[in-house]
Amino acid sequence: MLEDDSYLFAYLDKDIEDSKKDIKDGKGLSQKGATAMLLKGMYNHIAHLDQNMVTKAEFNGLKGQFNGLKDQFGGLKDQFSGLKGQFEFVKWIIISGFAFLAVLQAVIAFVK
């Protein structure tokens, strides 16, 4: 918090405390008290947002990381495509083997 902010908060806190006392005494909320409460609430809200805000440099860094992940997933896609080709080859060999065994069994059955 900046030094100027502490002066502002001291002023606002005094008005807020006076307003709380007035409300307890049944006098109601004055325009000055309402304004002080709103200003302090808005300042706190903006300060909270500022703490969680992402800078442009941080955002661009995240963008670079996501692009890196995209490239890695592209590489994985290529690897899976290669595996798919290998499985197709193994499937072709198995089918050919069963076909060969069926032909061999038919030949043996007719020769006997």
C-alpha cells in the first residue's frame, strides 16, 4: 500500500466509524458515510483484482507454453499413427496365418 493510500484510508476509516456510530444511535447512514464506505470497498476490490491480474508478459509466456504443448500433442499424434500402421501390419499377418492354416487344413482333409 502506498503512503498516499494510508492517508486516504485514515480519512475514510474515520468517516466509516462515525457512520457506524450514527447507525447504532439510530441516526441512519449519511451521504458522507455512504461515500466513504463505497470508496473503501471499491479500492479494496480493485486492489484485490490488481493482485490477481495477469500481465501481458505472463500471458504471452502462457501462450508460448500452450504452443509447446500443442507441438508435443502433434508429435504424439504422429507416434499413434505409426502404431496404428504397425497394428495393421500385425493384423494382416494374423489373418494371412489363419488363411494359410485353413488352406492347409483343407488340403490335408482332401489328401487323406
